[in-house]
Amino acid sequence: DVKVTQSSRYLVKRTGEKVFLECVQDMDHENMFWYRQDPGLGLRLIYFSYDVKMKEKGDIPEGYSVSREKKERFSLILESASTNQTSMYLCASSTRGGWPNEKLFFGSGTQLSVL
Amino acid sequence: AQSVAQPEDQVNVAEGNPLTVKCTYSVSGNPYLFWYVQYPNRGLQFLLKYITGDNLVKGSYGFEAEFNKSQTSFHLKKPSALVSDSALYFCAVRDLESGGYQKVTFGIGTKLQVIP
């Protein structure tokens, strides 16, 4: 089975801090995604990447950046954390070979609290 | 633009009874439709997908979904609910009309509570 691992389950940071959320997948998937999940809003796409060093903005990229230096790793960066970025962050991956009906494989999520 | 609506925040059903979780979609072209489930403190897991062909799609854990093009719906169903089915369910859609890599759009989720 595909395993998508997010480095932290819970994270507490202070306003203004630079925050790194890490995600690693072990199935050689080309596509990787960062979503945030908020009650009443569902999942919203922040950024995605379909290849190493490639990135595309999703629906809500403001205040975030990403890095994909290796195929298996996709990092989400909050340059200066703010309280409205308190959320559950979900990483996902998929194989390009199955596009467009490929399924997404999700990590367990990182619950980030910004105080 | 593509969108998905899940009109019910929560669905309650007695164990052993049939369940339905509703989803409607809006796309400009032909839709690819998905259902995902999220158990407490877990990420989302794929349940099933509709591409083309039969309107009734079977998926994991005894779930199935019915695609209705005229009503633009893709409701999730199960003949007999289990307490272990209690979870958050997300409908999702991908529209291929626009070309390029099209992202998947998720609904806001429906909480299913199966009562013993």
C-alpha cells in the first residue's frame, strides 16, 4: 500500500514564525498536493506539484509556498504564520499514469495551531 | 468552474438500515466523480469513482454510488449501515473540459452517524 507520511501530527507555533510542514510518499508518485481542511469549508487546495521542482497554485496559495527538491518529498512553508492559518493540513499524492481518474492517497494530516 | 455540493452537514441512520449521502456537481464537460471517507484522526481514503459506463458504481466496504446525469448527482449508498461506517464523507469532481491538469474539487463533507 502507498504510504504518505506527514512529519508531525500536531504542531503549535507562534504568530510570525516560519513553519515547515513535511510530506513524504513511498510509491514514486509524480503528483503531490497540499490541502487544508476546515469545518464547513471542506478541503481546499493550496498548491500542487506534478514533477520535481515544479509547482502550481491551487485555490488558496496566499501566505504559503512549497518546495519539491526530490520526487518523494513535498514541503509546505508558511513564511510568517498567522492565526487564520490554524487548520488541519493534508498532504496527498497520486500517479500521473492514472490521470485523469487516478485516486489520491492522503497522509494522516497535521493539525497546526498558530497562537 | 467545477463545483460540488453536499447538502447535508450530517446524516443519522440506524444500524442495519440503508443509508444515502447526497452529492450534486457542476462541470462544463464530462465529470469524473469520486467519494472519499475520513475516519477520526485519519487522512482521507478513496472509496469509489465514476468515469464512464454503468451508472451504478461499486466501491470499498460495501458502498456504491449512483450517477445520474440529468440530475447531476452522485449519491453514495449502502444497503445496510454499520456502526463502523460512522465517518466524514467527501464527494469530489474533476472536469476535463478545460484541458491541462485539472485539479480535483472536494465538497464540504457530510458526517455520517450510524446509531446502534
